[in-house]
Amino acid sequence: MRILVAPDKYAGTLTAVEAAEAIAAGWRRTAVHDEIDRCPLSDGGPGFVDALHAALGGELVLVPVPGLDGAVEPATILRVGTSAYVEAAQVLGRTGGTEPVRTAPEHRSSHPLGRLIGHAVEDGATRVVVGVGGTLTNDGGAGLLAALGARAQAAQDAQDAQDAGLDGGFGALGTLTGVDLEPVRSRLAGVELVAATDVDNPLTGLFGASKVFGAQKGLSEESQLQADAALQHLAELTDRVTATLPGAGAGGGVGFALLLAGGTRRPGLAVVAEAVGLADRIGRADLVLTGEGSFDASSRGGKVPVGVAALAGERARPCVVLAGRVGMGAREHRSLGVESAYAVVDVLGEERALRDPSAALADLAERVARTWSPAE
């Protein structure tokens, strides 16, 4: 059989490259003669630049940028001709994987990402594609806009410069009385800006950035309400219609900021799939394997497994998910085009899964291969 292994990252445990290697290694234990095509993917979150670099080549440019806690660390821009690819998670996420971010959620600013985009433009890029997912910010992209030149107007009783500006996290947005975006649009004139989003949520409301993803970023239920109100205020000062568009809530509102700056939105998986030739590779396979850390209801919003399953369905290829956890029933995942979904924690136990995630995923793949590609 010809097997395409096309997973996303397994958040907090494995990169997409590591996951693809583990699945391939485990599969070969059962089906040694199968041809395996490894195709690590990204939906716009962590691994976005790596996946594109593997597919497109190009030059990796290191740029020192202060992160969420202020420490300067190098971030990577991928340059391919006059296009630049930027990954928000590198400067707004847990790039180290283990160290917690010390800055409180309400004060985290997307300013570092704006700095990175600005550097790409100053370096001559006429097209900037931003992978938006995997951030720990929830400021509606206000800091990003400030880094690109947006000017804020604030209430006269604002306590200090940070409270009065766009760069203080969502906790400072309530003091704003106006936002001038013209400097941003002027700076980006002639630049094609693309937000490659991993989800299609709007900015605010029940399905908005704060309510759906706030808990992942350390926001309590009360803080989620405060954050949503702050983002609603930002939308009222800028563009309420744009706030309702799919992807505006991606990256804690980074998607919204990029749209305000004149950008367009594409699903992150579509950007990567096009670059790696995913549709053609699926067409050459007999079976498609994909996966992510948690395959659940949130996967419907633009995540890798659902997108891969849709492409596999168009080419009449069976698609199987190998995930850390599976949070949906068979009827639901089959409605998404997934023939079967297997969870590491269900088959091998949570302790084993967390102790050595690569080995556990390989063991799961070995077992799944007994069903889908029985040894001769």
C-alpha cells in the first residue's frame, strides 16, 4: 500500500515533523513493505514556517524581537522571492514549550508580531503571509497595529502611557476613544497581506476569541467577559463589520488586526496544502493518515485533520486520524470524512502517552496498521 502520513503538530508534545516520523516508524513495524510519504502540515499555528520551508525552500532570516515577557529572542522569517512568511506563534506563543509566560494575560500584547511584519516589509517583501494560530495574546491585534504605526486616542483620565495606548494588552483597551489606522495602511501600501488562520471564529461574542480560546490562555470566566467587552470596544472604534468576518478571532484577534490593515484571509491549511502539493500526494496514496493533539469539535474550524479528510474524500481515498485524544463519536467524525479515529490515551493510557509521546504514537500506528494494512 501507498500511505500518506500528513499530521499537524500534537500541541505541547510533538511537532508535525516528529509526529510524521513516529507514525511512519510505527507503521513499518507491521507493514514493512508499504510505501510511506511523510508530509508534515500546519494550519497556520506552530510549525507554519517549517512546513513551508520544507516545501518551498527559500531563505530563513533570523530577526531579534522582544517576546511577550520582553526578552529578545530570534524569530524566523522565510523569504521566497518577494514573499515573506511569518509565524505568530514564534513571538506570541510558547516557543520554548515548557517555560510559562510571566506577563499576565490581560497585559500581553501582539506588538512583537507587528515588529516582525514591519521588518519583512522593510526588507523588501511585497507579499507577507502571516500564520496566525498558537498565540497567547488576546488583545485584538491592537499591539500589532501599534507596532505598524497606528495612533491611539485615549480618555483624559488614563493613568499612564501604557493604559492610554494600544500596546498594553486587552486590559488597556477600555481607555481608548479612537484609533487612527491610516499610518498602518500607508506603511503597507503596495504590500499584499495575508492572514493564514487556523480557525474561522469571529472576534467577539459566544464564538469569539475570548470565549472560545480564552481559557487556553489563562483567562478565568470573569476575565473572558472583560476581554470580550474590551475587544467589542476596539471593534466599535475601528470596524464592527470586519470583527464579524471568519478568522477575525484567530490568534486572539490578530486576524482582525490584519484584516483592518488591508489584508485578506485564507485558511492556514490551504496555504500549506498548496505549497506541499497535498492534493496530488493524496491522489497517489491508497490510505491517508492524519492527526493532531486533540481531535474534537474545535477541529471543525479549520484544523488539519478535517481539511485533510475533505481533500481525501474528494479523491475517494480513506482517511484515518491518529490523535492524542479523540473527543467526538464515530457518527460525527464520519460525517467529516474520517473513516476511523484512534486516540493514544484510549489505547495506551494517559501516563504512557505523556511520558514518551513519540514512542506512544508509534505504538498506536503499529496497532492501527494491523487493521488497515495487515502484514502478509
